[in-house]
Amino acid sequence: MTKAAGPAHGGLLDALAERRTEANARFFEAEADRIARLCHRMAERFARGGRLVALGRSPAARSDARHVAVEFVHPVIVGKRALPAIGLSHEGGELVHQVALLAEPDDIVIAFEAEDGPTADALTLAVERGCLTIAFAPVSAEWQFEPPSPDPFVRQELVETLYHVLWELVHVFFEHRGLLAGRAAGPVHDTGASSFLYPFLAEQEHDLEAVLDDVRRSVEMKAVEVAELRAQTLDDHRETLDEAAAALRAVFASGGRLLALGNGGSATDAMDVVADFRDPPHGWPPRRALDLTEDAAIITAVANDIGPEAIFARQVIAYGRSGDALLALSTSGSSSNVIEALREARERGLATIAMVGYDGGRIAAEGLADHVVVTRSQHIPRIQEAQATAYHALRELVERAS
């Protein structure tokens, strides 16, 4: 796409990109070694039969809890093992009660917005249970990582990159024999029901420090990659983002709503988009938004009775009105249910925005959305991280009238 000569908020987008690049470099340069060591500790827990339990109480924190859980359970990179993970949020009741019922000593508990009182209480209980605990604020967790930015959007993006990196690199230790001897529980030579996943656990020890050094360097490389991709995504789509923001301002001014959707990790990004519009930071006004991934009964009913390609289009038929807008998130740009929803939205007079990866897929090639932001990468975690930057930037642009 050709850049505009001077889009209304080009300076703002430059500032947003610079803010993220600086915070990203500071954070991952400082924490790369600890992240590598945490990957090893997490692998030990998984090898002993532990699970990842993610806690998120607020709308935005809930999206991260769901995101990290789906990444571990349903790995999108060929060759990665499915690892047990569950996301807990307010739907199941108070988090401390859910942790009391579900958390076991070998589990890993990761808490989002852990400074929130009920979440902090749940995390404290997890510590008492003997769980390995991770948080992104100065609370009771064993492993604390605090992003160096006061901006909630930047903080969320750094945290998302961190848990993607944990997911990607915890697998390294499954690929090296002998590195998963449990410190507290003794050697892990028999992993019970999981032994078919880890046939090498009884084999000879490898040099842990050498592997940790490789993982540390991989953390640093991934951080550089995503910083460049975030900046490129904003720079390549200045005009598109500005026009999409203007379209959304017009939708909200006329009483319309934003509908958001996606699959898998992109579904959790749709959750985050809706949270950012309904419950925004910085004193911005809340905006009308609807998450089409939220209702499991509707999604499973449509998938079962019609087919998965219809799960979003049927909701657009039910909820979408002329004067509304639809934001579709897809790493491939070619998901059939996303394409069907965009087609239905266009027929019904909705403004359409798509954020896609790779080369844009069918959505970009066939012009299936009014405004298309392409994050040009083939690495799904990095695409999602850069898309988070793009929709956060879009949210800011909506509140800055031309």
C-alpha cells in the first residue's frame, strides 16, 4: 500500500512505535537470562505432570489468560507438543476459590494484573500450594517481570511477547536429554501418563548452562524481530489506520457498534479489542463493542448444526446493522469463517477492518475489507504481537479527532 504524504496522525504513530521499541529493548535485554531460566523451570513442572494455570479477572486480563492457555494447549508451530493449560477468569467465580479447587503443587500459575486484590489473593494461595508463580507486578510471585512503561497498552504488548516466548522456548528443554531433573521432587525418570511425550528423560545429562545461553540469545533475537515488525506494521499502514479510525469515529458518533472476531489466539485478541473499547484507559469514553467469540453456546451450536465456517457470519446476521463496524483478526488472512463474516458484513452495510498476517491472504488479495492492515511475517506469535500494537494504535487514533 502506498503511504499517504502526510496522514493526520503520522507523528502520533511514530511516537507510538518509538515508545514500544525503547520499552521492548529495555525489557528483554534486562530479562533475557531470567526468561531462559524460567523456561527450564516450567519444563521441569510440565515433565512432572504440572499444568499452566492462567489467572485474569478484568476484561483485558481475561483475554491474556485465555490467550496463553490456547497457545500451550493448541500449538500452531509444527512439532511443538500440546501442553496442559487452563485460563481462569470471573466466569467461574472468585479466583481464589477456583485456585483452591484446581491448583496442584506441580502447577505453574501465571497471573495478569496481579496487583488487583482478588487476583493477588489467588496468587498468594498458589504460592502456598507450592506452585511455580509468575506475575507482572511487584506481588508475591516467585518470578516477577515488570514491563518498563506506564502505558497499559505497551505493558500488555510486552507481556504478550513474554508469554509467547515462554511457550516457544519451554520446548527447547524437551529436546535436550537429561535437563528436566526436578529440583524439589527429585529426578524425573518416569513421567507416568506423559512418558510417551518425553522418552528422553532418563537419558544422560547435557550442559544446562550452554542450553540456557542458547535460549537467552533466542529471547533477544525474538525481541528484536517483534520490535522491527511492530514499527513496520505501523509505518506501512499510516493511511489505513487513520482512515479506519475515522470510520470508527463516524460509527460511534451515529450510535453504531464495533463487532470483533477471530480464531484461537486471534479470538483472544478480539476479546482484548472489545475490552479496550468498552473499558478504556486514559479516561477515554467507553465505546459500544461486541465480542463475537464470547458465547460458547452460540459458537458450538452453529459449528455443530451448520459448520464452523458460519460461526461468525450467523452472528453478523443476528447483530450487525448498517452503520456498525466489524474488525476481523486473522494471522493467515484466509480463514473461511472470517471471510464469510466479512462478506456478510459488507452486504449489510457495515464498515469493515481486517488485521492479517503473512502476505494478507485472500482478505487482502480479494479486497474483502474496507481497511486492511497486513503484518508481513510468517511467524504467528510475532504477527499477533504486532497486531496488538496495530489495534492499540487504532484505539488511540479513535480518540484523537482529525
